[in-house]
Amino acid sequence: MRPWPQTAALLSAATLVVVAGCSTDGGEADEFENTEYESTDLTAPQIELSPADGDRSDEYFFVGPKSRETGQWSGRTIIDDQGEPVWIQEDDEAQETDEPTAGWDLRVQEYHGEPVLTWWEGIVDTPLAEGEVVVVDQSYQEIARVGMGGDLPHRMVDLHETTITDEGTMLLIAYVPKQADLSEVGGDADGWVWDGVIQEIDIETGEVLLDWSSLDHIPVTESEREFEDDAGTEDKPYDYFHGNSVTVDDDGSLLVSARNTHAIYNLERETGEVNWTLGGPGSDFDMPEDAYFAWQHDAERSADGALTLFDNQSSPTLGDSSRGLRLDVDPEEKTVEVIDEFLPPVPRIAANQGSYQELENGNVVLGWGALPSFTEYTADGEVVRDGTVGADSNYRAYLHEWTGAPAEPPAANMQTADDETHVYVSWNGATEVEQWRVLAGADEGSRQEVTTVDRDGFETAIPVEDDLDNVVVQALDEDGEVLGSTTAD
């Protein structure tokens, strides 16, 4: 197995951004101070985002920063084009315990023709993760929690995959301990492995439409993971497969990525039979050197037929850099060619995690996984913008349009400090607020407008006189219509 050779990045030197918070070798993140607010007890991670040309205010980045090692910030957040949080859900307990960690695979999907926000939450004890997938509507109200079915416990869903299909089903992964013959890889004949189980679940009914086991189709001898001396026991099953993505291919079959076999599999959706294997020891394809990928994540089919993935090349490190790949895969001729590769704007090797998203305009968004950064590129590889969050890592990063109209009201607080009085106001998750209007009066019936100011980031500080009574703050949309209101204490 040979790593792909070092190649020139399709990047403009003028667009390179030095991003704080991550080392170039996939080491620990730097220490950050979280952002605190006056109107709410919420905190947010520090966010750095380089500007993009043109108006991108209708698009948001969706990330789930995690800090289990350093305890900096864990949760999920939506970020606007100015690098400001729009929606924050901090996981307070993740800083001290493993329950829950939350924040994995935050993204916008479509369910019953409507946009929804989904994420995985649960307990992580790598490689085992046990939880469920949360689905909320545009008001952030929960509409479903999706789990495994059949003989598996509901909360045995692994954190890696949460895809909703056009049929109203969800594709899920579970790591299930099972006995297997490991004598050919250095273990016992009655050893133990983590079996990669894939289920397709009807979200509404919970019916299991597919129940697939990696052990039934992929031999343990195809694993590229080192067999450690104490592996393969009931206490420490051998993680030979490590499935990390399942998506629908353009013909309705399934694409499955397995990190520890360095392979992508095409499965017959109804029977689970493997149609072909791309990469790894069991590859059906002639793999040219520049197409070689290792420890990869997030394999999908793009609209133009290319197969896309995030190629980690680590860990252990085999190549010069992690990258995004677009491949031309011909299952009939068993050939594969590199169409495009997307290299980082600064050196980055993601030891784990990572994502590849292709936008409708051809732009590409890469999430750098173990390095809590994300990059948007044009279709020809020019960097549009590059960002990072103050955390240890971020599993995947997405860019979506989103309209959030929270069921909860805005939050406001009036404070006086150094002889200056401000009303601090925010509305967690609201995307349509353009202005804030302050009203006050001797009583509720006599309130009048005091001032109207433009929204300024997640929290807006509005200067007012210190003798105001019965203060109310209204959120206004671009037409001046009231979206919501709250009192300011």
C-alpha cells in the first residue's frame, strides 16, 4: 500500500488563512476563552471565520465542537457569515462526564418535505458510542428521536451517521460486540470484534427495513488496523471495520465507508449484498497511486456522478495531508481516476473524523475533524473562506440555508455599569431578526418607543437612559414586523 504523492494545492496564496486553535500535526487544540453574554447564561466557543465575497447572509455553518480532552466547549452551534453564533446548545456535562456528549453531525435535512435540524447525542467511549438521533423543526421543537431496531437496543446508535432518505427513513450504524475467528490476524479462534451493523429505520414507525452485518460480508483479514496484543477479547473487541458513513447512491443502492478497511462498499439496499469494493485489501478496482485513500470518512455520490470523500491519510499517518477527493469510479471497467482534490489552506492532518459536502453551485465544504476547522472552496479549488472553533475537534461541518423561528421568546437584561445603561438582548436560534426595538413607560399601557437599533451579532447591546420603567424589547424582521418580544429586567 502506497500513500498518494505530494501534489500542488489548487489554492491562491492570497487566500491562505492561519487558523488558531489547532496544530498542524493533529495535536491538541490551544486554550480558548469561551464567549459569555449578558442577556443569557449561554456561552459559545470562540469562532474565527475569514470573510467571503458577496452577501452570504442566508447561509450558515453547522458544527458540533467537542472538548472531551480539555473541557473547553462541547455542544452544537450554527454560525453566520460574520462568524457569529446564531444558535447555541452547550453541553454543560460534557466537560466533566461522558454523559451526554452531544453535538455530533449537526446538519439540516429534509423530512416530509420540510427542513429539519438533526444531530446525534449520547455517550461516547471510543470506539463504542451509544445514543440516538434527535430531529427538531424550524422552531427547534423536537419531533422525533430515532434509534436502532430489531434485536438491538434503541439507544445503541453510533455517532457516525444520521442520514435521512427521500423515503422518510434514516440510515444508522451500530458497533455490536460479537465473537469471530481472529486466528488469521493474530488473535484467538474464539476472539471478539466490533461488528459494523447498518440499519435503515422508518422514522415514523421504527420499522427495520435493512439489518446489515459487516461480519456477514467483510472478512476480518481485510482490516488495515493493527492488531494490538490485548485486542480481540470480550473486554477489548478488535475494531476491524469501523463504519463511519452510509449514504444512498444514485441508483438507490448504499455507499458505506469503513475507516479501518480503507474501503468504500456499494451495497444492494434490499439484500445487503456487496456489489463492489473500492480501496483496501479487498478492492475490486485498479487503484492508481494518486487515488489511494486511507482512514477515510464521509463517502457520497455527487449530482454529476463523482464519488466524493474525506481522505484522512491518518492515523497512523500515511500521506502528506488530509484532503477532499472527487473520484470517477467505473464499476463496469473497475477503474478509478481522480477528478479533483482539495488540499488544506495550511498544513492539516486530521487523525480522525472529517467531512466532505458538495453544494448546489459546485462549491465544496470540508470539515477537518480532529482539527476543529472548516474550509469552503470553489469547484476549481480556490479557498472561499476558512474557519475554526475553539474546541478540541469537530466531527463534520456543513453549510446550509436555514430559517430558525424559535418557540422560546428572546432574552433581555438591562444593566448599568460605569454610569452607562444598556439593554442586552439576544434570541437563540432566530435567523430573521433585523432590528431590536425598545419600548418603555410608566406602566404597561403607556409604553412608547425609546429606540430602534440594528441587530449586532448574537447579542446586541442597546444604550438607553437609566430611568426607564416597564421595558420591553421587540424583535423586528426586515419589513418591521414584530417576530417576538420580551421584558428586560
